[in-house]
Amino acid sequence: MQQTVPATNLKAMGKVFAVSVLIGFGCVALWHQASDTTAINMVALPAMRAGVASAQHVGCGGMRGVACKASQVTGNPTKEAQLKKMTEDAGFISALDESGGTSPKTLAAYGVTEYLDGTNTNQEEMMQRVHDLRAKMMTNPTYKEGSIIGAILFEDTINRDVEGMPTSEYLWDKKKVVPFLKSDVGLAPPADGVQMMKDHPGLEDMLDRGLAKGVWGTKQRSQIQSANAEGIKKLVAQQFEFGKRTIAKGMIPILEPEVDINAKDKAQIEDMLFPELEAGLKTLGPDDKVIFKLTLPEKANLYKPLMSDPHVVRVVALSGGYDLAESNKRLAENNGMIASFSRTLREGLNVKQSDDEFTKTLGDTIDKIVKASST
């Protein structure tokens, strides 16, 4: 028997249909908008693969322009393992982040002088040779878990491979070394006794690229050259500003307000810097994490109180131009501080060395730095 649908029901059905169409068009519009602005959130990928993707991981840090903060660690097994290593493991961070501007000096110290004296201006070839040196260090048997806990890399390095694997992937999967990205773009001209970092409107895009390559944290350097209170205050504020932008992407920043070791008032600078660092920590959210990379101070254990702050994962030292012996001597005097050396780590390495000589030189240096970092 054929049934007649009442007019009132037909009217209601029509309203439902109209609303459904409107909702459908709205979803399509939102989808297109999101597709134009979404950055791949590599922080969330391990959790998604494990079948535990959540709204927090998908949204926070993955959408540009969305006021939502990515977790630096929570809910991501790989990031949690890397935080545990950076917090607890013995060893030190290897700084392998010399950029194009410093590469000629890096290669000259290794015995390759043609880029320093101007006889070769091929930039791509130069950067490949710098990468070859870094890769030779990373793949060396003395560069291993238990000695090296992290590596700071220039962006050019994360875009290259080591033994057929992306550099960051090689470091974590093969060596259990946590990868960091040098995220500043150089120093601004001197003013008020300091050199601030250059403005970096592209920082968020750089961090997205780093996340896509499996990078865990960043490092940003500026330099203090004299005891100018206003300059030091502004420099530290900028360090924390950049750090907070990094934290918002779900990464852990290394803040590096370097003190020039040749400054005649170095001790006074450090006495002025310390309270500014403490004040900066008070501006962080309760769960925010940072690492400090600081010049080895004139007053032993000056920075030790920072280590007990819950925001601070680690306090690490830069050599800043001190040689290996002086760097290790000063480091051993600062309890709880570990190394993050670059030039000092490469000391004695030469392109003409045999593999055995290279391994012995690098291994001896690593052992000495590990020992100085263990006090």
C-alpha cells in the first residue's frame, strides 16, 4: 500500500536537507583553508603511527596561525626518550654547526686551505667538504652513545645524508645522538656592547623544516662583548623571545648568550648576565623547557643554581676560543656543567691523517671532554 508523507514532514525533511548541504559546503571550505596553511607536524607522527593521534598533537604546532602550543615532549615516545637522554646521560653535545661564513676557517684548521686563501670559490664544493668532515666524525667508532649525547647541526647538514640516511635520522637511529638545529641566521652589527641575533621572520618555517627532518631541538647564538647593562638585558630578552617561538613549535631551544672570552670585563659581564637568565626563566610557562649554552665563567660554579630550575634541562659550556686543555680545565671546575664544543672537538684532526690516526686523535679528545664533563 502506498503511503502519503504529511506535508509537515516534507517541510521538516527539506530543512534538514538544506542544513546538511550548508554544513557540507562549510566543511569543504574549511578543508581547503587548512590545506593551504597546514605544516606537517613531525612531533605528532610517532604517536599517529602508534594509533594514538590526538587533537592536541594534530593541532598544536602543526597549523600556522592557530593559537595552539605543541607539547615539547609529552605523548611522544621518541621525544620523551631524547629528553631523558639529554637530562640524565653522561657525555656531551658535539657542536657541528659551523655555517657557510665560518666554513673556510673550519676547513683550514683541518688542513684544507684553498677556501681560506681564495684559490677556490666553489661554495657547494666547500659545503660538501665540510659535510664530509662532519660525517667522518659522526661515523667514527669513537663518536658513540655514552660519550656523545647530542649534535648541533647547520641546516645545510640536515639536508644531506650520512651513509645513505638523512643526517638527523642517522644520528638518532644509529648513534642514539639527539639532533639540534642551529636556528639563528647570524649576528646583527654591534650595539650597546652586544651583538644581538639578526631578525628572523622565517624562524617558524625553518623550525617546520627541522621537524620534518627529525630535529629535536635548536641552538641560537648571540654575543656579549662588554658590561653594558641595557645591552645585556635586551640580548637576554631576545634569546627568550626566540626560545618561546621555538617552544611553541614543540622543540627545546638551546639559548646561547655567549660572553666574549677576550672581553676585559668578562667577570663583570657574567655577574650581570646571571640574574637576567634567572629573570628570563620566570617568564616561561610551567612546562616549558630550555637548555643554556654558556661561556665557561671566571667564577667557578656561577651558573650552578640554574641547574635546579625545573625549566632547565641542562647547562652546557662553549669553549669560545679556549684550546682543549684550557676548556677542559675550566669545565672540570664547574660541577654539573657539560661540554658543547666545536673547534675544541676538532683540535688535532687533519685531512692527511690515516683512518687510524684520525680515530686516535678524535677518540683521545672525546675521552678528555667526557672526563671534564663528568665532574
